[in-house]
Amino acid sequence: MTRRTTFKLITSMVLVMLLIVLTACGNSGTSANGKQATLDFLWFSDGKEGEVIKEIIKDYEQTNTQVKINLIEVGFKDIQTKLKTMLSGGKPPALSRVTDTGSFANQAVDLTPYMGNADQFKDQFIDSLKPYYVMNDKLVAAPMDVTANGLIYNKTLFDKAGVKVPTSPDQVWTWDEYTAALKEVMDKGGARYGMVWDVTPHRWSTLLYQYGGSILTEDGSAAAINNEAGIRAMEKFKQLHQEGIMPESVWLGGENPNNLFRSGTVATHWAGNWMISNYKDITDFEWGVTYMPKETQRSSVPGGKFLMAFEGSGYEKEAAEFIEYLTSKEVNSKYNQESLFMSPRKDSSVLNYEFGKEMFEIFADELKNSSPLAANDWSRQTLISKISTDLKNNIMDVLSDKATPQEALDRTAKLINEAIGSQ
């Protein structure tokens, strides 16, 4: 081999090595074995966020060519079962969108070592959300959006009845004033029902906090749901059904409250802020968002959707990198603004929504004026997930005259205390 040939061979080898290094640097998502990593991502949609996340995934894949995100879409009511089946079957997805972080915390990847400075990562988000995704000093998930319960109303029916709604926090109704307003809209505006209320203990508990109650004591050591405030809240809920202001067909018959409100025959819907996006296409009547009533205090209930990565997928590192990307300021703001959601990031609290900006401001005000006991209760996801179904069933027992409010809440308190004792 001549000296010239040897020089050419060495030069070629150096160029090949350099190309390999540059390629690696340009693809942060390269899997450990150098092959394309396909990440199964379990997902549900409340509104248009499914389309938004697909655009974001496309952008991510263009700059991370060694990662493929396989979005698996299921209905909200099915995702819990689907995820449990995948985990118990030994085939966990790399990622999932979840609302119940407590039920899956033991199978979740601890994101702490992947986020550089974990404290700085957590400090980006609203403080009240922290117990939802930090458990036993582990970063088991990351917040994607924050939610609040609020009051959506049929403006056309209220106008027909000549009933004004509160337009500022200083004009908030008491519960008696709100109930009287609903009866007037039913009598003069032609509303078939005054209100519908989502069939979830989370949404029901809004009433509990407005009456000054809570599910747990402040230190979380015992049940508090069966105290005087809790009983009064449950009595009010039953009264609303007995007086025909709320239809029994929702809580006892499984009728969809969204469809009832869309029919234009219901004055108000107690729902989450995500319904702004869901109701955006209503054209048969005018609707809006107003302030919820109070009894002893104002309150909503904070919540949110979270991203979780799972141990055993084989792509824990790639999943953590994708979560960091989705929760970054630019990407998270785009996701929430275009999906008509509220961002959990402190630096993205004001977004330039194309629709309903004033409605989001009311939901944000409800969140700001919520009882701290609401976040204290619902952030204890491991405990709450054990008793929420029983709480819902006990509420139904009250509505169907199978139990008094005291009996139903005493039963619930007993289950809560047993769950606390077993932890």
C-alpha cells in the first residue's frame, strides 16, 4: 500500500467517524441500540387537543428522527381500564395522559434523574398541583394542563327570563339566590331544568367546599366529609333533585349532561373549563360562563391532566425527553392555547386564546378563590382513588332514598378512615 493510498484510507475513516458523531448529536432521541425508538402513547381527548398533540408530535419527530410516537387514542371512560390492562399484561406503554396519578404511581418512571435540576423543573408549575405529581419524593408525572370547575349558562334562556347573571366577583350569588334565579329561568325562560351536574365525586365536591366542608381533615389523618357542613351540602344536592331543578336521569339514569345542555333546554351546566372547547360549536343558542354561587365561601376544585412514563417499556429515557419537550414553555403554551385549556406553567397563565378569553378569566378567578382544602383533598390521589367510586355510589343512594345524607356520609367516612389506616 502506497503512502498516498494510506493517507486516503485514514482520511476516509476520519470522515466516517465524524459523520457518525454529527448524526448522533443531531438526534437526541436515538435509542440505546441505535434503532428508531417507537413510543406507544396512550391518549384521550375532551375536545380538539387530540389534533393539537398530533401537530406537536409531528414537529418533534422532524427534529428527533430516531423517535416515533405511536399515539393510541381511547375514550376517556376507557383509558383507566386500558392502561391497567397493558400494565398487568406486562406490556406498558412508554407514555400515557392520565388524570389519576395515584393509581399508577408505582409503575411510573421517576423523572427526577432525567430533568437535570428537578427543583427547577417543579418550580415551573402552579404550586397547588405539586402533590398530584410528586409522591414519596419522586417525580412520577408532569402537568400538561390545569383544570377548574365552573358554571356554564344558557344566555338565551336567562335573557328570555330577564334574569341577570353575576358579571364580577363582587356580585357572586349565594346558593339561595342562585336557586331562585334558576326557578325563574325555568318559569319565565322555558328551561326544562335549572342545572345539570357531571356525575363525578370531583365535580360534586365543589358544593362540599362551598358549604365549608372537606373530604379529609387538614392534616389528612381522618375523614371530615360527614361533619355538619358535609351533611348540609348533601341535603342541598338532594333538594335540587327533589324540586326538579336537576334531572334524576343524569345521576341515576346515566344520561349525558353535555347532551342535555346542548339541547338548549337546561339553564346551567356545572362542568370543567374544558367544556369551553367542547361547546364552541353550539350555534342554536348563546351561552357563556358566570361565577359559581357560594354558601359559606367561594370554591372550585383544582385538577389537571398529567403525562406519565412507565417502567418496563424499554424507552424510559426517550419518554422522559418527550415529556420535558411537551412541558416546555413554548410547546406547552401552544398546546393549551390552541386546545382552549389553561396552562399549569406559572409563566403561561395568560394566553391569547382565539375563543372565550373572558370565560377562561372567570375559571381562573374561581381557581384563585378556592378553598385550600380542595387541593389538600384531591392531591392525595392514592387515597382518593380508593374511595371515589364508593362516594359516588353513596351520593346515588341518597338521591334514590336508599340512605339519608348522614347515613351515606357516615359510610363514606368509615371507608375513608379504613383506607387511611391501610396506608
